[in-house]
Amino acid sequence: MQESGQSAALQDLDLRQAAIDSCFVELDEEYDILLREVCIRAAKSRISSNDTDDRRIIQAVQALDDIDRNSNELSERLLEWYGAYFPELELTGEPLARFVSTFGSRANVPESHPMFVKASMSMGSELSFADEELLRTFALNICSLYDTRRHIESYIVTAMGSLAPNLSDIAGALLGARLISMAGSLQKLASFPSSTVQVIGAHRALFKHLRGNTPPPKHGIIFNNVVIKNAPWWQRGKLARSFASKISLAARTDFYTGKRDPSIRESMDKKLNAIRAANPSPPKRESKPAGKPGSRGKSRNKKGGRR
């Protein structure tokens, strides 16, 4: 009751008049200038406090997605473009970009290179000097995208090791960073139950399950971890449930303590090994009971009246 009375008294207090009476300011104009400076400093402090470590990791993960999308599209364009001059070259993606940026025309391939025979006997059209320089520049830009991607990946691994060491130990740095990105922050990921962590990234399958009679998804993006990806199909549901519970525990430990706890990984390994040992072979499918002979036609509903 006393605290509520004090808060009500502070709300009814006229700060402008109190500042003038206490000789903190002399005029109303001075109070307006001071109030403006205080509001600007408070806004700057609030904006700077939002730039946290997990926010920077989220930006890095989103940058990886942008680079993957753009590099794939540009690599497909380079394959189609350079394929007119060297159709026998069986390279795609980064190896193709490295080859084009290094040699350009197939006439520049040395005899020691494995592609020399194909280059010398190629049925592609001739490549002019202007086209060669353009293709080399285009391929160099694609190679710079791949180099930038590796640099961002190393940054994510380093940042996750200091921000979320337990999550990086359980799920891996890249998968843990993607979970934080999908959740919105490490705090939100720590507040999720393990059942939500299990299906993060499977929103389409979840919505189909909610709308129709499709089975619920057993796992979301955590499928990319080798624990679930390399497991047999009949073990993936149980492994995903246990794996998600340990991810949730690791995220909470990282958010509230920030210290690495090796016991989380040890308990997870024991639980996963127990699941694998308890389910060594696929379950037997239950056979449906056969109906009585002659009951096939009787079970159908008759439509229409008597003719």
C-alpha cells in the first residue's frame, strides 16, 4: 500500500515546476532543452542495448541464407552461359566458378590438367576475348560469395562458442545458430518447451496436420543433425524427442548461466544409446482383420430409390 501511494504521488508530481522550484533550471525554455537531451540519450541507450550477441548471430544466419540463394542462382547462370563454350565440362557450383576464373577459355587449360583432353576435343563454340574477360569477372564474383560464406560460418562458430557453448556442444554451432534465428533470440528459444523445439522449421507439415488427417511431424530443422539424419526411420521420432529436450535444456543453461555443462552432453549420449539399443529393428506392422466373405457388397450404402 505504501509503494502504491508513492507511485501515485510521483505520477501527480509536476516535474517542470519541481525543477524550477529547486533551482535546477530557471526558465521553462531551459527545462524543454534539458528534457529533449534526456529523451535523446534514453533513445540512443535503448537502441544500443538491442544490439546483442544473439541479434548479430541472427543477422549472420540470414546473410548465409541470402548468399546460398544468390550463389546458387548465379552458379546456374554461369553453368548455362559457359556450357555453350565448354559443354563437356562436368563441374557445377564453386568448382565451376574456380575453373572459369582461373582459365577462362578452354584453350588456356594446361596439359597437366585433368580437363585438357576434353578441352582440346570440345565441340563448343569459340570464346572471344571480351566474353572471356566478362566470364572471368563473373566467376570471380561468385567465388567471392563462397569465400564470404566460409568467413561468416567461422564467425558463427566463434560467436556461438562464447554465447551458447552448451547449445553448440549439443546441436552444433550452425544448427544452434539457426534455431536461435528461427526462435528470434536465445531468450525465446530458452522459453520454448521441448515439443516446440522438436518441430521448429516444420510449420508446413504441422499446419497440414492441424487442417487434415495427416500425421504430425516428428522433427523439424533438427533433422539436419547427424543424430537424427543418420538414424533408421523407426528410431527418428524417439531420438528427435530426446534430442529436442536436451537442446531446450542447453539453451536454458546458456541463457541463465552462460557456463558450459558437460553433463548435458553425457546424459544425452546415454539416452540416445538407450533408445538405439531398445529399438534395434523396425516394428512389425499390424495386419488388418479380414472381413467376412460376401460382406463387401453389403457394406456399401445404396444410393437412390427403387427402380
